[in-house]
Amino acid sequence: MSDYSFDTLQIHAGAEPDPATGARQVPIYQTTAYVFKDAAHAARLFGLQEVGYIYSRLTNPTVSALAARIAALEGGAGAVCCSSGHAAQIMALFPLMGPGLNIVASTRLYGGTITQFSQTIKRFGWSCTFVDFDDPAAIEAAVNEDTRAIFCESISNPAGYLTDLPAVAAVANKVGLPLIVDNTLASPYLCRPIEHGATLVVHSATKYLTGNGTVTGGAVIDSGKFDWSASGKFPSLSEPEPAYHGLAFHKALGPMAFTFHSIAVGLRDLGMTMNPQGAHYTLMGIETLSLRMEKHVANAKAVAEWLEADPRIDFVTYGGLASSPWAKRAARLYPKGSGALFTVAVKGGYDACVKLVNNLKLFSHVANLGDARSLIIHSASTTHSQLTEEQQIKAGAGPNVVRLSIGIENAADLIADLDQALTAATA
Ligand SMILES: *Cc1c(COP(=O)(O)O)cnc(C)c1O
């Protein structure tokens, strides 16, 4: 299956005709449990001597089809689906971490991830050091003997900054740590982080993978390439796991060690499971991923270029613009496009931004991104309103800035909507 091209895999990977009925589309297996053939079969499943379905907190055929498809699209050895993108981040870190251990992450991250990493993970005894990922020496300097992972986004929220993944992967390789890349904003169509040296990829399937704002979901994809046994730093994977019959996952399962651990221990004990209905919606959405991403990128480029040339605008941060500081990096690492999320600074500051948001008719004012619909948010009066103006500016969410997530409508209609709303906002 993996020999097929992206357009074919996004429709076929992970989905044979249903063995029970011949159903061509993946059925929604709306069941909690699966009948064992006999007591010996049950014992083999629980002992991981045979792979099969036990209970839907662990695995479910609809969810498994999606996991296999996402793994194929990212070029990974295996994947596990989760209840949200934030759940996927905890699931990615869980087998690697323990009390007193830390990660090194980019300063340029989704706001919710900054909160998760700077505040919430402290309750597990984990911590995070944030550094500028354009400075490989700073990443290396932040790593100490308690560091267990390096974390960044490929294209990052909110300004559409483009990470130099090979440069970051070279540091991770040098210090012998796994690189985890949140590939939500790029999708595997625009960027495949494993090809640039990532060990694990995480997704919020809530965004482009589903593509229509209907579900909350996530995924962790393992490259299968990291040697979990080499350093002795990852005992959950390399040593007998007391939480699972003393199984040594890496020795027993090789490139599938991380994925099996995530299911057998992670989903079993943390319960951050994707439900089969959610998996169904994401399977429907992912069939058109390449078509949608092409249109998202073409529209984003058209809208960003129009805005940049408009006298009512101060600046546009889109990485796909010829004027972008990331233009060379975009051509080298993101040749199919720089995504469809960027920020725009409006002349007239806070008041003009609020009026712009209020006067738009096609754009929806929401806290989501990656929808078929075009979306806008004025961060300073919403998601970043708790911060001081100085903190807002540092986060790329100053009072004069709005964030746009460009959808797959007609670009001229989107530009006309922005034009009339800018007229009202700057009158
Ligand atoms: C939305 C988002 C998340 C969190 O995903 P949820 O599905 O909302 O939990 C993480 N990373 C990025 C880049 C996101 O855009």
C-alpha cells in the first residue's frame, strides 16, 4: 500500500472492504467490546501474543482504519488516534517522561500548547524550556541530562512561521533525543516531518485532517526509526514495563514499540481515546486532504498578496509571500505551500480590528482554524486578552493584529468581504 501516491493513500490506506459485510466505506463500529472466541483467545489478546480487539478504550476497527491511514500519509511505522490534539501531545510525551524530566520546545507554538507545557505538565513533575528554534546552538544549550524530547511545530500558529526542520533534527540527532513535530498546520500534504528527521509527529485532527470543523481529535505517529534502547533514557520502552506484564516493548516489538506502548499502556491508563463517530468524520474528511490543501494554499496566497498591497494594512506575516523572511525556507522545505494561517496588522489598531471582525460577512469570528470556511480571530480581545500589551506583541498577537484561517471558498469573494469590512473599519 505504501508504494501508492498521496492522493491514493488518502482514500485507500487502512481500509479494506469490511470483512463481515463487504461494505466499501469503513463502517462505524459503534461497540464497546468484542466477543472472544474462547478463553485461550482472550488470554492471548491480553498477553499481546495475538493482535485483536478487546475493548474500545484500547482499539476499535473504525479508529484503527484512521490510525493506519494517518500513519501511511505521514510515512510512519504506526499511529495512535486520540481524543484531541492536546491529548495527542500528552500521549506522545507519556512513554518518554517521568518526574523531574524535561523537554525543550520552540517559543513559537499554539497558545494552548504553551499553557500545557509551561503550566499543566508541572503537575506530572515534567517541565519545559522554551527557546528560539531559529538558533540551533540555543536548542543544544537548553538540553541537559534530564531532557527527553525536543518539540516544535512545522508551520506554527499564529503567524505562519516556518520551522527549519532539518536543522532542528540535526540537533536532536546530535544529542540523541527524539524530535516531536506538531504537523497540524501543514498537514502531511504540505510537510512530512519524518522525511526531515522527526521521530514522532502529532496532529490536531480537529483542523485540516478532518477539514470541516466537525470533530475534536488527534493522533501520534511514530517513525519507527528511533533506537529507544541505546541511551538507557527511555526505560518504559527499553526495559521490562511493570505496567504491562514486564514486557520489554522495544525488544519485543521493534519499530512498533512506541505505538503498542501507546495503546497497551497509554490509552489503557490515560483513556484519551478517539471515539468511532469522530474517526468516521475524520476518515471522510481526509479523503479530500490534498485537494483541500491545494485550494487553501492558493486562496491564502491570493488573499495575503491582496492584503499586503492594500494601504489600510501595515503588514502580513504569511510565509508564502515573496517578501516573507521565510521565503527561501518556504521554497526549500515547503514547496507545495506555506499553509493557510497568518496574521495581518490593520492600521487603526485595536478599534479597527474589532470593527473589521464585526463587519465581515463570510469570515466567522471563532477560535478554530483549518476549517473549509474562512475564519478570523482578534486575539487581543479574546484568546490573549489576559496578557499585557507587551506579552501580546511578543506572542504575535498585538492589539493591531488579527489572525486569518483561509478556507476553500472563492478567493475573490473572500477578498471582496475583507475589502468592504476594511472600508467600514477604517472609515
Ligand atoms: C488546535 C491545535 C492544537 C490542539 O488541538 P485540539 O484538537 O484543539 O486539542 C495543537 N496544536 C496546534 C498547532 C493546533 O492548531
